[in-house]
Amino acid sequence: MNPTEPLQLASVEKFREIALWPVQLLPRYEGTQIQNHWECLNATSADSVWNEVVDEFGGDPGEFKERHYKEFVTFLPFVQRFLYGEGTGSDEKSGRSPIHVFRRSDIAQVRITLPGDTAPMSFDVAHIDLYFFYDIDIAILVVEIAGEKLSLRQALDTLYRFGRTYPTHWEPSSRGGHCAERVEWLSHSGAVLAVSDYENKGRYLRFVSEHRAPCVASHWEFLMEPLVLYQSPREGNVRYREIEYQRMPLMSYLALDETSRLTRGDLVRFGLVTGPGNAQTLPFSERFLEDFERRYCYDRYWEEGREHDFNNVRLISNGHDFTMVGEASEPFFTEAESGMLGQFRHQYFLFFLITHFHKAALLMLSNRLVAELSQMDIRQPKSVQTFRRDIKQLTEIFLRFTHRYWFHEVSDQAQARDLFSMMGKHLGTDELYNRTRVRILDMNDYLERDQLRRQTDSVVRLTVVTTFGLIGTVTTGFLGMNVIAAADNPLGTKLLYFMLVFIPSVALTVYTVVKSKRLAEFLETLANERLTKRDKLKLFLDIWKKERRASRQS
């Protein structure tokens, strides 16, 4: 390109963004492992905006399309069971998918005002879904928006600013840092249902000061209702807390008028979602980006400046984000059923969903382990008992997660396999799984060893009591059962004799248990032939010395 000629920027003919927001769900019932949080949406009133999604596999077979079939056969059998269940031939409860999806029906559009723009942009809301997972206290909010005829700046800025749950700072103009100027959810009639409040600095500062947790922007809070934030004063049957940082993972689909107009700077900004900038510059240093194509780009079907038999499509993923770039003039790229757009919204979305579900579930289990440790008070036996119970339950949940949800491969198809591996590698899910597994199992192993030690101590104490009780047993056996001939005495006299024997026996037994640890050491010393009689006598007398007890406790 001649440097004296003005740079002709590409434009985005078709735009899609799918934002995912994983959150941790708080238990509804204490002591219960499986909470079934989605039941609160099923139990809501008839005018609820949430409705459970019935998948295509349970409907009219005549409505089952080729796209559904292609999506299904992409995955390996165990992933098919996870995503779609076993089918109508199996038991209704055990055969259904462990995923429960609910969809909002009241929001038709989102209106976004970007910094520096005088007029807002409107995007169609394709769907707003809430995913629940059986036996895992995780929910994932999924919001898909669609637009057309966007400039590169508008597309980049929308990707950069839309999925922000709270500001990281505030600009001198009071606008929330890295956030849109204004976000509005619109109904089908065009009425405004909720508006962002990123500029309300006092609310965010006060919330963090009071609760030591970040606040959530008002329009995202509205979207999650009837689920409410954990620290919120509002009432709600299900409460959630954020599990990652404030920028949501996102997927973007960009059908451009001419991909040849994209510069390397443009591709880096789309792939890493860095926000808009000068197309002829890079958002980071050249040294930092020298391996960008190798690390983040899947270029199986992307080659510039040559003739080829495939559609030019570049896939970029850093784990947190996934980007698909192609030509709007290519029918296969823009086809919503069998083309790349359809695959982006279904197969690729499911790859992305699974990897982020894995990460969120592991973070949730790690958070719960930390929470259990922070709540335990070793001075309170009841607290320790509750901690043991909760760690046992957490271990069981982790093992069920491993066998039900954890897998390294989702497909035998080369592109699907490679992309899933690429996403997981960037997110570090394997390392996170191993770290979480070690922490949970180490804690469980410690508790089991501690329990075994306590049982051993109990056996030692019982052995000591039995040993010293044997003396009394042999003595009474030698004297016979008629030391006191009280068979013909009145009942009151018999009870008196009984209590005169029973009370000292109980007291002696309790005292023996109290001294059982020292008595056990004495018995062990007594059996040691290398010690003198003087040493053994000294240890016997030490049983009643308080100083020795104090020194042991210290």
C-alpha cells in the first residue's frame, strides 16, 4: 500500500456478540448437596419473563432440521449425553440433560451509547439465556446481540465496552472506566426496561466499603432477576456472587466487506478485544505480539494474497475471547443454517460454553473450600464437626463433577478438537483442575488421617480402662458374687448397696479415662525392660503431677 494514499478501512456488514457471565450460586438449603436452583424460576408466577427452553430433540420430529443434526454429530458420545441427554427411550429423570436453560422473553433490543458518540446504536437481542447445571452451583448468563453496517471503531468499541459488570475506575467526566456511556434494555414496544448506572460512583464506592465485594451495574442486576446479588438487601430465593473479574468472556462474529483491508493491528484488536485504535499501529509492542499468530490464531482456512479452494476465515481465541472473521460476500460464511454463522452460534458457542463452565465450576469449588476454612473455629467442636461434614460433601461434589462433566476432548473433528484444546490451554483449565483436585483431596486426606488418629486414641483409652478395670473384675470374681448377702434384704437396701458400688465405679472409670494417656505411657514404660525400677516408679508418680500436664499442653 502506498503510504501517501489514505487508508481505506473495512466495514462490518454483519456483527454478532455473545457475552457469557458465569456466577456462583449460594446454597438455598444448608447441608444439602444438590440444590436445583432453577426450580425457583419454575416456581415463579405465570407472568414471569423466564421460560424453560425445550430443546429440538424433545419436540416434533418434523421440526428437527439438518443444522440440529450437524450440531449433534459434532460431539463425542459422552459430550452428547452431557448436552442433549439420553433421549426419550431412557428414564425421564436419569436420561435428560443435566443442563437446564431458561430464556427471557421481554427484551427485544439493547441501545448502547459509546463514548464520543452523539447518537446511540441499537442492536437486536437474539436471545438472553440463563444456564443451570445439575449438582454444580454455577449459572451462566448468555446474551447474544446482532447488528449490521458498523464501522470498525464501532464494532471494536462495542466488544470492548458492552460486557462490563462494573467500572474499574472513573474518568474525569464521571463516566465509568472501560464502560459504555449508557446501556438500555428495550422491550418489544420500544419502552426502556433498565438503564446502566456506571456513572454512579458513590453507589459503587459505598457498596465495596460496606460489603468488601464489587457492585453490579443496575442493568445487569435487572437481567438476572429474580436472582439477586449475594450482598443485596433485596429479597430473593436464589443469590449469586461474581466468580471472575468484571469483563465477561465473549464471542464475536464479524462479516466484513473486504477482509483484505484489515491490518495486523485490526486483527490483534479484534482477537484480544483491546478497543479501537489507529489501524496502522499495534495496541501492544511488536515484541509482545511477535508470536500472536502462532499463539492465538487458528488459520486452517486463512491465507492472504493467494488463490485457494476454501473460504477465507480466521478464528482467533485467547481463551477469554473468541473471534471469527470472514467475508460478507461469501454465502457460506453468512449462512445462518449450514454456514459459518450457524456454526458460530451453535457448535462454537458450545465449545466456548463448556470451557468456561469448566473454569467457573473449578473456581466455585476452590472458593467453597476457602470459605469453609475461613468459617471454621477450631475452638468450637460443633464448628469442627460442621467443617468435616462440608469438606466431605465438597469432595463428593468434586468427584461427581469429574465423572459427569470433566473431559479433555469434545469432538473427533480436527477443527473442533483443535479449537477446544486451544481454548482450554489459554484458560489454563487443566492446571486449575489439578490444583483444585490436590487441594480438596489433600484436605479430605488430612481429615481422614485426623479421624483415624482420634479413633486410635480412643482405642488406647479404652484399652487402658479395660486393663485397669480387669483388676477389679478379677478381684470380684475371686471373692465371688455373694460378698454381701443381700438377696433377702428389702429393695431399698439393695438399691443402697448398688449405688455404693456404682458411684465409685463410675468415678474410677471416668478418672481412668482422664488419666488414660499418662496411664498408657506408664504401661508402655512398664513393659520396657531397659528401664530401671526407679525410672518406672518415677513415671508412675508423674501421672498425678500437674506440672507435667501443663508442660505437655504448652
